[in-house]
Amino acid sequence: MHHFLSSKVVLFIVLSAIGASAASLQRRQCAETGNAFAIANELQSKYWYNISGSYTGGKLWTDANTLEDLHNLMLATDCDTYGTIADNSFIGLAALFDATPAEWEFFFGGSYDDAQWVMLALWKISDYKASRGKDYSQYMSSSLAIYDMVAAQWDNTCGGGVWWSSAQTYKNAITNELFLLTSAQAYSRTGNMTYLENALKASLMNSGLQGPDGLFNDGLNLSTCKNNGQTAWTYNQAVVASGLGALYVATGRSNETLLTQAQVSLNATMHSSLTYNNTLKESCDDANSGGTVCDKDQQIFKGIWMKHVQYFLDFANDTLIAAKYRGFLALQNSAVIRNALNTTNDVGSVWYALDNGGSEWGPQASVSGLEAAIAASKVCRVARSIGAIRTTHAVLVWNPASQSSFKGL
Ligand SMILES: *[C@@H]1O[C@H](CO)[C@@H](O)[C@H](O)[C@H]1NC(C)=O
Ligand SMILES: *[C@@H]1O[C@H](CO)[C@@H](O)[C@H](O)[C@H]1NC(C)=O
Ligand SMILES: *[C@@H]1O[C@H](CO)[C@@H](O)[C@H](O)[C@H]1NC(C)=O
Ligand SMILES: *[C@@H]1O[C@H](CO)[C@@H](O)[C@H](O)[C@H]1NC(C)=O
Ligand SMILES: *[C@@H]1O[C@H](CO)[C@@H](O)[C@H](O)[C@H]1NC(C)=O
Ligand SMILES: *[C@@H]1O[C@H](CO)[C@@H](O)[C@H](O)[C@H]1NC(C)=O
Ligand SMILES: *[C@@H]1O[C@H](CO)[C@@H](O)[C@H](O)[C@H]1NC(C)=O
């Protein structure tokens, strides 16, 4: 523990210095994410109705993603608009409370995907606090306590993997993709080899969940230990990519195969039934044909796809790879603006076509739109700051034939 704290202090100083030098560049860019701030402010005022940091109609895991996004946005823009929220939110308070393993188990109700979404939020809050020279040690130690709880759910059933829940009846893609991501990141954040070993194990486990079309299905059939062929959700296709990207970083940025592997499911997303007119469309997302609407969990999946493609590109740190996805990310943001955003900056759940009364509204749909705005603006801004591309923040066109043409209108 003491060893961890002292290396943390060193990291603190380093991060504070980086924060200071990047600040002036980032400050100029605040205005360019106006869309994200407008959605975030409406989300905060409309749904975040009390100091506990839970959104009306929210859920633990979607609230955790929202907290993460507010910090992602502040980090991207060097703004402090939402800087006091974490410490007052029910998730932040739980982290600051230094709960015992039994208390964490109770908090998550035995949901090990939820536990890992919360870890990602705690890390983004930590990164934010570090960049502002603030103490984040309790957020880090709580995140690692949660990690241990999840890691204990690993067993060799079906060749390895963590269980989705304490019922231990299902091994699914999202929980194990998240375990790859959290393990690789935990290693990069601490240098503890246990986490790297877990990440390597998890990367092997995940391969069985990918179908011949390149898309990850929902999970494994426990009687056959094979892919159960159930729904390929958008978010699964990108969380695995950011997990592989995190492993690429954790293993010293030399194994390019991991980056290639990550792009298989990203490419598959863009060329499958998960898009319509080059816009993400969940299989449940059929309101415009009078079909199904996505439920509150499913409404946030497209935004999570966007966020984790951004994370993958951050990990890859490669302009050529970013160029392949930048246009598509921008196009999603344009579709949200055109089809889903209303004049009070609420966002509906349907992105692929104008809502004809079928879109669902609420904190999950709004935060999904927020994630689209942040990811598109962050990835495009990075491109601009390195001079690779010059564009405006206006509507952007993606040419699916080349997948990389990208022009400002
Ligand atoms: C805030 O809202 C949550 C979720 O509805 C509720 O459980 C909690 O009691 C509320 N807290 C306060 C302080 O009103
Ligand atoms: C590494 O992490 C594992 C799992 O959390 C923990 O049991 C172990 O004590 C850690 N090792 C060190 C040197 O901190
Ligand atoms: C698992 O596979 C078996 C054998 O193919 C099949 O009978 C069963 O319905 C499957 N279970 C689920 C939950 O998909
Ligand atoms: C993904 O698509 C891009 C753009 O077409 C292509 O350059 C890349 O090779 C593809 N990667 C994989 C793994 O399919
Ligand atoms: C497809 O998207 C373009 C914008 O990229 C839009 O102009 C067009 O109306 C959309 N077509 C359909 C059928 O929704
Ligand atoms: C990302 O790439 C740039 C340009 O090659 C390099 O200067 C920078 O150090 C890299 N960042 C990381 C975190 O590796
Ligand atoms: C935008 O959508 C929200 C959520 O459905 C609704 O409360 C609000 O009235 C809408 N704004 C306008 C201007 O229609």
C-alpha cells in the first residue's frame, strides 16, 4: 500500500505537469464541443434530480457511464463544469467510503459487468483529479477492490472467463470484454503483473465469442461451450477493441496484431445490419418501421460503441488507424444532430432516421447522444491539432467506399 502511494505521488507530479502544458491548447478547443456541453447540461438539469448523482430513470451502470462521460468531456476540454459531481454522487461516495468486499458485493448485487462499468468511471474520475492536482487515491484503491471481486469470478468453465453474475449461470461477452479492458488498464496503472496475466487470459477467452461475420455475439452456451449466436449488440464490438487496445499499451506497444484484431469487429459493425445508411442501428432499434424500441439498457449501447472506439484510437495512438474511423464517428454525431437531438438538447434513442414518434427519451438515450458528441469531437480535434486534417465542427460526410474520406461542409 505504501509503495503504491509513493509511486502515486510521483505519477501525480508528472500528470500535473502534462496537464499544465496541454491546458492552453485544450482551452481553445472548449467551444468546439458546444454540442456535448449542451446535451450534458440538459441531462444534468433534467434527469439528475438530487445530490445523490442518480439520474431519474437511471440505472447503476448507465449512471456510471454518465459520470465517466462528464469526466471524459472535462478532460477533453480542460473545463471544470462538472468537477464537484463525482464526490457527491452515490457512486463516488461509495468509492470514498472504502467499502469492504462484502459491501461491494452488496452494492453491485452480484453484477460483474456493472462492477466494471463503475471501475471505468472511477478511473476517469481519477484521471480528471490527477490532471487537476487533486488526490484520487481512494478512487484508485476502491477500483482495485472492485477488481478483486470481479477477478474472483474467474473459473475454468468453458475454457475460462468471469461469470456475468453471482448466479454463475452465464458467461457473456460484455463481462469478459470489460475484464480484458480493466485488467490491462489496472496493469498499466499499477505495474502489478497479476493484472497483466489476467488480461492475457481474458484476450484468449474472448475469441470464442466472435462469430464468422466478425461480430461478437452476446455470450456462450454453457452446455456446448460455444458461441450462443444471440444478439450482436453494438457495444460489444467496441468494448473488445478498447480492451485489445489497452492490452497493446500494457504489453509495450509492440504487438500490432492486437490492433488488427481490434479492427475486425469495428469494421464488421460498419458493414453489417448494425448500421442503416451508415448510421448505427441496434437490432432492437426499429421504431421507425413500427417495430421494437430498445429498452433502457440497450439505448446507451450505440454511445458506448462511440466511446470505446475513441478509447481504442487513444490507445492505438496511430494517425493512420484513426483516419479509418474518424469519418464514421463524425457521421454518427451528425446523425444524432439531424435525427435525434431536439431543440432543448434532449436526445432520442433512434439515430438512423428521423424520429417519427417512436424514439425513446430519457437519461440513457441522452447520454448515448452525449457519448457520440464527445467521441466525434475528441477524435476529430486530435486530428486537427496534429494538422492531419482541417475541418469545421459542422456536418461531416463519410464516404463508405474509401472509409477514410472526410470533409467539412
Ligand atoms: C435521490 O434519488 C435516488 C434515486 O431515486 C433516491 O434513491 C435517493 O433517496 C434520493 N436522495 C435524496 C437525498 O433525495
Ligand atoms: C497485485 O494485485 C493482486 C490482486 O489485486 C494483489 O493480491 C497483490 O497483493 C498485488 N501485488 C502487489 C505487489 O501489490
Ligand atoms: C445450448 O445448445 C444446446 C445444444 O445445441 C441447445 O439445445 C440449447 O437450447 C442451447 N441453450 C441455449 C440457452 O441457447
Ligand atoms: C478495416 O477497414 C479498414 C478500412 O477499409 C482497412 O484498412 C483495414 O484493413 C480493415 N481491418 C480489418 C482487420 O479488417
Ligand atoms: C442517409 O443519410 C444522409 C446523410 O448522410 C441523409 O441525407 C439521407 O436522407 C439519409 N437517407 C435515408 C434513407 O435515411
Ligand atoms: C503518440 O504518438 C505521438 C506521435 O507519434 C508521439 O509523439 C506520442 O509520444 C505518442 N503518445 C503516446 C502516449 O505514446
Ligand atoms: C425534447 O425532448 C424531451 C424529452 O422527451 C422533452 O421533455 C422536451 O419537451 C422536448 N423538447 C421540445 C422542444 O420538444
